[in-house]
Amino acid sequence: MRRPARALVVALASASALGAVSVAGAAGPTGDARAIRLFRDVAARTNAEPAMQVVQAGYMVESAHVARPASFGYRWGFGTVPRGYLRATETITYTQHIGRVVWLTDVLAAQTCATCRPVPAIQLFVTKVAAFAGVVDRPMGHVGCYVREPFRNVPYRAGARWWTAIGAFRPLVERGNQILVTVTYAFASGQPVIERDSVDASTRLFTASAFHVGHGVTPSAAPFSFSQQDSVVTSAPPAPRVTLCR
């Protein structure tokens, strides 16, 4: 396989309370004191897990083909699908040590349709010191070879806490076994965000989140939403072995 073309990405702050996020006014939190206390407690518990998995939809799009040369592209956080791209579901797996992310993988699986050309999955692999991307073109979901990606070209980072309390917190809402935490803030790009996180009242861990972004990367761009499901990985997986493409 020849060296993939560089991914087509426009720089944008990544999402929500995730560890790599760059937001405006990150000095917070403000607002409802009970909600802040709960969020901080749940964040500490979730950050203490050895490994977590996040399945996210509505945030990423991808375009890829395996040919000569193989190429791929991905974008995030726009709410629209550029020509030649398909919406992709992300499966993010991250490992943690002393409350901070050690490394993560983000597998983008394009959504299919009756008239769409099949698009293979793309895997991003990010450590504290380097980032890589490659087409999933081997059995068992493996990548044959990777190219290096600048950190500005990946939506998440390692080395920081995945969950941290920022923004303005609203009063808690209880629905059965779920406690809903709503917080508002802005991306570094100025996009206003309303985030609602679901907490399992028994395990005191985050289970799901929904995000409503007021507009795209420009004030005139349309608003959009995305969602995620969070779960504990019972056994921390090994990190991918990186073979660079020639």
C-alpha cells in the first residue's frame, strides 16, 4: 500500500467536556453548586477507570478509498457533509493512568446507504507525543500502515483528563436511575454549546451525552447536534503497533 494522502481537515476545537477540548472561559465552573459537586465526583470516578469506550455519532465525516494510492479524509464538528464524504460513527477507546489519558484510538465507520460507494474505516491513534492515521485494511480491524498526523489534524488528545468541570451548570434533573447534568459553554471558536450528560445513579459514572451546538464554524452556519454513549472497558487493550507507510 502506498502512502495515504494527508487527511483533509479544517482546524476546529473539539467537543465538550472531553479531555482534549479547547473551550472559551475554561476557568469555570459556575452555576448550580450541587450539579458542580456531582459532576466533579463522577468525573473523578470515570477518569479513574483503566479504560473507557465512547461511541459517538453526528460529529465526524469521512471519505476513503483503497486504491493506488490509498487516500482518506475526515472532518469534525461542522454539522454538514461535504461532497464525497459520508457521516461516520466513531468508536473511541482510551486508556488512563492516574486520571489522565495515556493513548486513544478513534475508529471512524462510515454510515452506509443504497447509493453510496463503500468506504473503509479509518483509525486515528493518538498518544501524548504523536498522532497517526490509517485505513483499516487488515483482518480483525487492524491498520496495515499509518501516516503521521499533526496534532491540529486530530480532534482528541492524550495526556489530559478526559472529563473536567467547565462552563455554567444548571440544576440537576433526576429521571429514574439517570441523573441529568446540563452545562453551557463555548468552543474556542466561539460556538455556543449546550451539553447534557447522563449519570448512572448506582455506579456514579457517565453513561451518555447529547450536545447541541448553536452554529457551525461561522456564525451564519447551521446549528447541529451530536451524541455519545460511554461504557467501561473491563480489560485495558494493548496499544496498536505502528508501522509507518513507505
